Amino acid sequence: MSEPQRANQQEAAIPAQPGGADARTPKRLPAGGQRGGPPWMGAGMPAERSMNFGPSARRLLARLRPHRLHLAAVITLAVASVGLSVIGPKVLGHATDLIFTGVIGRQLPAGTSAEQAVDAARAAGNDNFADMLARMDVVPGVGVDFTALGRVLLLALGLYLAASLLMWWQGWLLTGVVQRAVFGLRADVEEKLNRLPLPYFDRQPRGELLSRVTNDIDNIAQSLQQTLSQLLTSLLTVVGVLGMMFWISPLLALVALVAVPLSVLVTAQIAKRSQRRFIAQWTHTGELNGQIEEAFTGHELVKVFGRQREVEAAFHAKNEELFRASFGAQFISGIIMPAMFFIGNLSYVAIAVVGGLRVASGTMSLGDVQAFIQYSRQFTQPLTQVASMANLLQSGVASAERVFAVLDAEEQEPDPVAPARVTDPHGRVEFEHVSFRYAPDKPLIEDLSLVAEPGHTVAIVGPTGAGKTTLVNLIMRFYELDAGRITLDGVDVTTLNRDDLRGRIGMVLQDTWLFGGTIRDNIAYGRPDATEEEILAAARATFVDRFVRSLPDGYDTVIDEEGSNVSAGEKQLITIARAFLADPALLILDEATSSVDTRTEVLLQQAMAALRSERTSFVIAHRLSTIRDADLILMMEDGRIVEQGTHEQLLAAQGAYHRLYQAQFQQAVSGDDPVAVPA
């Protein structure tokens, strides 16, 4: 966020929403965060549900449309890979048949035919063995054909190797598709944020907005990557394996399918009981994070007021609640895998018994039974993955809805197609019957008119919430007027290009903003094309040079993102130097000297006097001593200008300004003693 956009944080009288921030934003698990369990537990963990899954999912998938050729290749490779993998067990079953046939053949007398061996078994009363021999391609007296067995095993190895290579290729293509789609989504969000009006950021908690543009987009990428790959592969595997199972033995396929509804029923019952505990776990996690962040942010105040024990007690209490909720959630949901294994083993036993009986009866070969057991194992795993991926997809779509809410937010009014230009800039600003309110039912500024002449300094004073910062925000078109108009050198600001308008304005705020970089870079932010001499001149004029020379690295001193390696007053000096370097036609100073000491303030007053010369200046001030020399002082109350004039005129009027001046400067002598008010 740019420095001017922070102006509204000073005194903008934005009405609080009913219920506070929690009323605006329901509590939720941070998207992309850990959900408190290993990956296989996805089937038993309720994902955060989207409000409108179908349309949001279609809109998310539509962002993949420009990559449809790559997606077609991904699907083709997945079909080929799964197809080769599904054929593998059948080929290995044939290898088992070769081994089993060789073992049986070596035990039969050489020189006899297979038919004779079958007849001999029936004559001996061993009908089951005879039926099994009749189905086998056995040669009496001949053992295992290792040449044929080697060819079959090499074929199986080739199938699995080819399937792995195709799966790797598919994953490589899919990763590119997903990352390019998310790259485009992230770029769209960034561009959208630059087109959103300042009121949008007023209504959105900063952490919530950051979560949408970082965590939620990361969660979308993760969800798409995993679901598109594993969901596609799992569904294809289920279809392929089920087809092979019915091809080998419809009876055994029905036996295996009995386990599916039983697994779903058990999983659903366990998930229902663990859902409440997972919700409690996520809730307690968020509350604990909030406590920790609050304690760290206010660490100095905690120390000053000696509240360490209370903070530690609150932490341990919430940590205990989180422990109990997490233990219950993990334990109950952890039952899913043992239950699935138990049901899978029951299915395995049933298939083995029925399959063994069919081998003994000669209706199936041993290799087919072995292949079927492998297929039954492969069948349950993708079903669990599908359930897990469905949950993950829900989470991804929920994150997509939050990101789409940003993309669908109402944008600021577009700049005029043919914007006007200020051909003869002097800095004359005029408010003509201006009205503005943040909330429709709460008026703030009503029918305000004033004129700031070129080169004049206009000071704006008044109690907190009077609308002082709002006034300058309206000049910069951070908010749109409800009525009236504001002109700059006779040109309506709504007819100007926003960049052109704001490029003529320099602003120094009470809350300083410095980015991670050198002091030189922070000063040059006001005018990136400035020369070294111009940067040094601005620094000397605003007394930045005085303390920078004492630093080991001078102007190359790197300021961290929090600006913690320079004092508050030094940060303010740097921001004033930045505005000095920009050399704007219109200057806005919002309590710009509040963070400096008295001696530095005197020096800054001199620097800002030079800075304000020959340009119009709006000065928002609480210290009335800083605006005595202003050409015009506006006294505001409840969004209205109740008084205006010079310092002397307003004091003589004995009105609101005089009362504010007295309240600020009167010093109680003692008890009921009279007060001394400086002239």
C-alpha cells in the first residue's frame, strides 16, 4: 500500500461494523494451513466447505482453459499410464501360472499326454485335481519354462517402467499447467488490488486480505496440483481395476465390492464424530495464534505493566484446550486407517477362500487368483484417495471463492477517457458545496466550501473524528464525493487522471512508512529519477544529513522493513526529505512533526517553511504551536468548518479555536488557582 493510502488511518471517522471484525469475517481455518493430520486422513477430516461449490469450481477450472492442449496431453498420458499399470498384475499372474504349471508338470510321469494325466487322476478318484489339470496347459515330465518366464517378467518390468515414465511426464506437464494458471491468477489479483478504491481496504482487515492473496492462492495451487493429478489417476485406476476384476471373475468382483459400502459407512461414522473435535482444534489454534501475536506485538507493554504471569496463564490455559481438542481429533480420526485395514483384510480373506475353492475346482487358474488379489488391493487405495481429494478440492474451491470475491469487488471509478490537464499550475484548491459520508446514515461533511489560494498554508485543526484527514483524502480522490466538487487550478479533480492528480501532491503522514532498502532509496522514492546531488540536497534541507553522517554506512545504511534500526523521529525526517525531493505543487502534512523532539521540530518548521514556499500547503495539526504562521486556519467540528481565519483572528473571536487553544496550553497552577494562558 502506498504512503498516501495510509492517510485514512489517522482520523477517518469510519463507523464500526456491528459486531466488529468478527461480524464481517467469520472465523475460519487459514487456507493452506496444516489441518492436523497425515495425508491419508483426508477422508476423515471435514474440509472447509465452499458456499457455492458448483459455480466456483467451474470458474476455477475455467482458468485452465487456455492450457487445454496441455490438459488433453495430461489426460492421454494418465490413461496410458494407468492402462499399463492395470495390465501389470494380469501379466504377473501369467508368470505365476507358468511357474505353477512347471511344478505340476515335473511331478507327472514323462511320456504321457495331458489328457492321459487327467484321466489317470479321475480314475484315482481325485476329481478336483483332474479338473485343475484340465484347465492348465501342462506338459507331463517338463518343469518350469524359464525362457517363457523370463519374457513375461521382462514384459511386466517394461510395462511398469513405461507406466512410471508416462506418469512422470504427466506430472511435469500438469505442474506447468497449474503453476501458469496460478501465476495468471496472482497477477490478476495484484492488478485488481491497484484498481480497488480505498474504502475497500477500510472494510477489510489487513490480515484477512493478505490471507486471501497469499495463503488462499497457495492453497488453490496445492489443491489443483494434487486433485487434478491424483483424482484423475485414482478414478482411472478404479475404472480399470474394476473392469479387470469383472473380466477375471464376476463372482470375486462382487465379493470385493461388498467392502466398498462398508468402508464408506465406517469412514462416515468416524468422520462425523471427529468433525466437532477438528473444528474445536482449528478454533483453539486460531485463538492461540491470536494470543501469541498480541503478546509479541505488545511485548513492551506487557513488560511495563508487569502482566507476564497473566499472559503466560492465558497461554497455558488455551494451550491446554488445544491439546485436549487435538488429542481427541487425532485419536478418533486415526481410527479410520485401522478400520480400513481391518475391512480390507476381511475382503482379502473372503477373496482368498473363494478364489482357492475356484482354483481347486478348476474354474480359475492360480495366476488369476493372484492377479485378482492384487487388483483388490489396488481397488481400495484409490477409493480412499478419491475421498481425500474430494475434501481437498472443497478446501481449494473455498479458497478460490475468497480470491474471486476480491476479483469481483467493485472497482474505483475509471479515469476519464480524455482526461483534462492543468495547463497553468499554481496550486489553487477550491471546495464547492462538498458533501461526503462514509456510511449513508451518518453524515460527516455537509455543504463544505473553502478556497486555498496559491502559495498559502491552510491549517486544519479540530478534535479527533472531525474530518480533518478526510478533507485531504477527498482532494486526492481516495474517496468520491457525494455532492459538490473540488477543483485544482479551476479544473474539476474528477476530470483529471488520478496519477496526474496525485503526481502533483506530496504527502507526509503522522505514521511513517519506510520500505526495506537503503536510506538513499527511501528518500529517492519521492522521485526515482533524482540525481545524487538532488537527494543529498533534500537530505540536508530536512536535517536528515545530520544523523546519516553519523551512521557507519551513511546513506547506504539498510533500513529493515519495520524501520527498527532508526528512531521514530529519524524515520519522520526521511519521509519529509522524500516529500521535499518530490517538489510537489500541493503539499499535505498530516501531523508530520509529531514524532520528533522539540529541538528538531524547530528545525523542521524552518525546513517545511522553505518546502511550503510558492506552493499550496494543507497542514493537519494537533499542536497549535506549529500552525501559528498559517495563512488560514480552519477549525472543524463534526465535518463542518465552524471557524476560519488567522491565529490572531481566531483567538480574538473567543470561539471554538480559542477554547481548543486554552485546553492545550493552559497549565494548572494548583487546585483552584487561576490558570495562565500564553498570549
